[in-house]
Amino acid sequence: ARNVLEVRNLKMYYFTSKGVVRAVDDLTFNLKKGEVLGLAGESGCGKSSLGFTLLGMPTPPGKIVDGSIKIDGREIVGLPEDVLRREIRWQKIAMIFQGAMNALNPVYTVGYQMIEPLLLHTDMSKDEAIDRAQKYLELVGLDPDIVYRYPHELSGGMKQRVVIASALLLEPDVVIADEPTTALDVVVQAQIINLLKKLKKDLGLSMIFITHDLSILAEISDRVAIMYAGKIVEIGDSEKIYYEPAHPYTQKLLASIPRLHEDVDKLEFIPGQPPNLIHPPSGCRFHPRCPYAMDVCREQIPELKEIDKDHYAACWLL
Ligand code: SF4
Ligand code: MG
């Protein structure tokens, strides 16, 4: 399949009064048409920062300082804000924000909120826009008549479905889902994951699925990228990452999640804190927490290397 998204040497830094925070530091990866790429790492590793950056809207005081983001072949780094708003955001790339279901405006009906971007970005009439909204509500398993309801009349799971339907309305090439199940109970979580899997199959959805929960990623992702301190440290087929993780950080991360048929008291935890990204550790950023750290790890940054077919890791051991 062709690449719908190509990211090359992307850097997005926050320019704060305390210093420059290197939140996204030299990332390179692709997303293929119809693929789900899971993006995992501890909180604060830059996952959400990356999501916003791909939308061309890094959170202030963040700025893209280098690199390239091509969506369906079109470079979006450097495009003026009005072009991003008119031609790219929601239409080419959409995001399901973390906690977005709680951000629905209580004052307006579901339908009113859903059709706003359609009226803004297309020449659809109001009736056509409502039709489109209803079609997508059905697609996410909701009664199309909820266009006339208010957010407080819906459950958390229903609101999350509304948010997903809204992200799909303009038929974007790429959807970024940032912890889309985090605030939901376990049963509803499973329903939302199943819904996303179904949408992937039915619509050929290409998606970046951001989470700190690796057990969810195994369910939904074709490939997984592991982020640590602003960098991708390992990327490959989901099965490979899950069953044969190569990078010491990935191994630690996997050992720290509960798996089926395993004792919870066998769980490990990763000692130490994720590093400060104003003064990240020299060389491999994981070295202060890595049990295998060698001299070279403190001195030189390991690059992502292909260690197996389509399986890349950045570690001096490999
Ligand atoms: Fe550990 Fe060195 Fe590999 Fe980094 S490069 S993960 S410190 S062994
Ligand atoms: Mg986050």
C-alpha cells in the first residue's frame, strides 16, 4: 500500500522561559493506506505533542523547527495557518483528542456541532450536512436522530462515538486518535476498540493510535512505534514488538503491563523517571535507566537500524 503519511526528521521544540524542551526530536516514520500504527510510551514522552504537530498545530510555545510532514504527498510544514485550516486540517488529517467527549459544547445539539466544519469547509447546504452527519452517526453505531439531542443526554461511550463520527465527516486520509478510550470503563473501551477496528476494515481508515496502554495496542495496531523522551526507539510489526521486543526500553515497558495468564505480582516497574527534555541525557536518552548501559551509550546517540525485516530499533546492543 502507498504511504498516506510520511514524516522525515521531524523536530518540534517548546520554547519556554526555562529553556528549549525537545519534545519531538528527529522522528522519521510512514503510515500506509489502511494501516493502524500504534504509538506508545510513558506519559510525557511526546506522544500527544506529536499528534498536534502532525495537525500542523503544535501547542504553544511549541514550534516545528525542522523536518517534513507529507500527507498524501503534500508537504504541510511551512504552510500558512489559513491554508492549513482551509485545506488540510479535518479534511486531510483529523484528530480525536484525548478527553474530547468531555469537550462537546453543552449548549448546542450534537448535530449543530457536527455540521459546523462541514458548513465551513465544503459548499454543502445545511440539509446535506445533516444527512452526512446522520450517515456517520449510523456508521459508528448510533441512532441518527441523536443529531437533535444535547451532549448531556448521552453516555460517555455515546459521546466518544460522536467525536469519532465528527473526525470522519470530511473523510480525512489520516486519523490520529489520542488515548480515545482512556476515560471510559473497560466494557465501553472494548466497544470503542471494536468500532475503530470495524471502521478500519469498512472505510480503509489509516490511523495513528496513541496510548500508554500496550495491551490495547496489541488489539488494534498493525505496527507499533515505541517513543521514549521525544524519540522513536523501536518500530515494527505489532506481533514482533509484542512478542520479540528488541529495545531494552520496550522490554521494560512490556514487562510493566499485566498480561493474560500472568501473575500481577510478577509485574516489573521501570526504575527512575522519564528524563527532563530541556537537558536530555547524552547519547542514548534511556541510558540512566537502562540495565545494559555501556560507555558508548553515554557518548553517542544510537540511530534507528533495521535489525530484522521491517523491524527497527535504536540501541547500541543491537
Ligand atoms: Fe541501553 Fe545502551 Fe541500548 Fe540505550 S543504547 S537502550 S543505554 S544498551
Ligand atoms: Mg497524552
